[in-house]
Amino acid sequence: MKSQQPPLTDKAIIRLPYATSGQYKVRDAELGGFFVQVGKRSKTYMVEGEFWRHGVREIRAQVKLGDFGDISTREARGKAKEALASIARGERPGDAAKPKPGEITLRAAWERYRDAHLIRKGRDEGTIRNYRDHIERLLADWLDHPLSRLGRRPAIVAERHEKISADNGRYAANGAMRSLRAVYNHALKSNPDLPPINPVKAVDWNPEVRRDTGMGDRETGRWLHELHALDNAIRREFHLLTLLTGSRPTALKHIRIEHIDLRQRIVHIPKPKGGVRKAFGIPLSRPMIRCMIRAMRLGRTFYPEQAEFWLFPADSVSGHLIEHKEDRDVLSKWGNDLRQSYRTLAQVAGVSELDVHLLMNHSLPGVNAGYITRDRLLSGHLRKQQERISQVVMDSLGKAPDGKVAQWLRGGRVEPQTVVPAELSLAA
């Protein structure tokens, strides 16, 4: 039977008599849980709802919305709807923004994870930036909330994953949840009062498909013509070296002049993805050396101060190339496209999977591979494999290549008037 109680209005509340003793409630006929609590001297808007934890009703939560006279009934009803929605999501009123003394917040847990795990273990700056972006941007409104709140409310974690997926993309949402999972697991070690089950378990992960954007030997020749037409000569050499090394673009941007040993034909990457513990050397083929020499000459011409330190100098705060993205209509492949291409071209060259892992500084598969000493292979075996891959790139121009592109790739000259310093001689 439908309630005969009329909806609460300002006029109706004015007519309500104050309580002679104690308090009494007058409920709204339209919105369940919304009511006015009348005392001896006050009339207060309130809302209540059932708060559940782990599938069991724990309390009947009440939230004060404001006093009659300070806000209107319409405003109070709007606040009541918001409060009821929060309670339905499992958010206990009052415990979100005020952690108890000694209770760890997401901010504190993240800072401990950053300092004690990421920085102490020498993780790459890019990795730390990704974590910071996930926690401090995508989850910013949770930073000062108790971490236990998330542990008790896995539903709101799953809900946030859905929201980030819609607003920022599927990959960003998955990344944010991986970061949150790592921070929570780390906090569990020193905070046994946290719920033991990581709330990220509630997330239904977005499917991630490996991008298949690499080139084979047939497409590489056409790409080299696109690259030769690029206006910025330093960026041209950067993209070429990305293809020839199969390295991550960030690692190449940070190559300093002292990292290059042309006599030993090795370039050192002291802090790749994974940090200093993953430092490695790349054996240089002849085309790679020519590419680096051209980059040095160009740098000394256009950015002489920055070129004293960086292989790919630029007029930036850091002094080196920062942005490597190109218009796809101008250059169809760049960045990780070229890393995938390197792996594909290595297969064309007949280089073994194990050697490709070593050249690209990947983790080695299998127990026996762990006994291989990579540095002992750099100057001999791995350099030969590198030459084979570079030769596939050079051969992609065909038997009758365009003269200008071939001259650029197979020669060391940049400008006729350029003087070649003795230390940059190809004979070194």
C-alpha cells in the first residue's frame, strides 16, 4: 500500500512542531532513507542506508545533510541521493577522508614504495614516472584516504578501473591498477591490519593486444626513402639508429658522447628500462657507426654546446632530443614500431632467438641461458649477428637503389664542407 505521507517540502517542515522531549523523525515519501529529525530547538536533514561489508550488513549508517534554514529541502534531497549512492558502493560515511591515527594512506604507501622499492632498487626514471602518473593523477582523489578503505571496498576499485577505461583508455586503466596492486602488496608487508586480499583482484582486466606494427625487409626499403625525406637531419639519424639497434627510444635519447666507444665498436647503455642493474652494451655494425658519426657531425653544426655531451642534441632543457613522434603521413613507422621491425628483420637475417634476446637486452629464457656471459660475446659473436641484421636493412633498398638514399646510408658524409675529426674516422 502506497504511503499517505506527503513529500517533504520547506512549507511542510515549517509546520512541524518542535519536540517537547527527545527527538522524532519525519520521513520523505519520495526518497527512501531521507528524513527530517526534529528536536527541541532544531530541524535537521538526515539520510540513512545499510552499510555492508563482505556481504554482511554491518551498520545502518546515518549522515547529517544540514540544518533546516541553512539549506533548502531540494538541496538536502540532492545531497541525500549522493550519500545513498556512496553507501550503496560500500563507502562508509566519514571514514574516507579521515584516516585513524597510525592508519596508512594511499599517499604514504606510495611514497614508501617509491623510495624503498623503486628508487632503492635503481628502477628507471621512466618507470617511476609511470607509477607517479597512475597514483598521483589517475587516483589523485584517493591519496589521503586510508588504504584499508580500498581493501574493504574492492567494488570501488573495480568501478574506478571502469571509469579510467572510459576516460583515459583501456591500457591506462590496466596500468593504473597494476601500480595500485604493487603499492598495496608492498604496504601489506608492514601493515598487517590491512585487509589481506588485494582489492585489485576485483578488477575485470581490459584485453591487451600486442601491437603488430613491425616491418619486414620488403617494407623497410620504402620506409628508408620516407626517412631520407625527413626535414630534421638529426631526427633522421635517430630513427635510423632506433631501427638498426632495436633499442627503446628513451635509451637512445640519453646516449652521451662518453658512452660511445668507437674503437671497441660498442655503445654503453648505463640505465635502460629496469635501471642500472640492466645496464648493457650494444655492439655496433658498420652502418650503425656511420649513423652515429653523422649524428655527431650534425650535432656539432646545429647544437655545438649540447653536442659536447649528447649524441642526439637539441635545444631543450635537458640538452638532448625529447620528443621522437612524427606525423604518420610523413614517417609511417617510428618508436616501438622500429623495435618490432628489428626483431622481424633479425629473423630474416637468420639470427637465432637467443642472440636476439642478447642483442635487445631481454631476459634470457630457460635455466641454461642464465650461464651465458653476455659481455664475452659482444666484440665477436654478437657483433657479427648485428652486422647481419644491419645488412638486411641495407639490402632492402634493392639492387638499383635511389642514389641519394644509398649515398646517405653507405657513406659517412653529411655536408661537403664538413671536416671529419680524427676521433670520428671510420677506421677507429
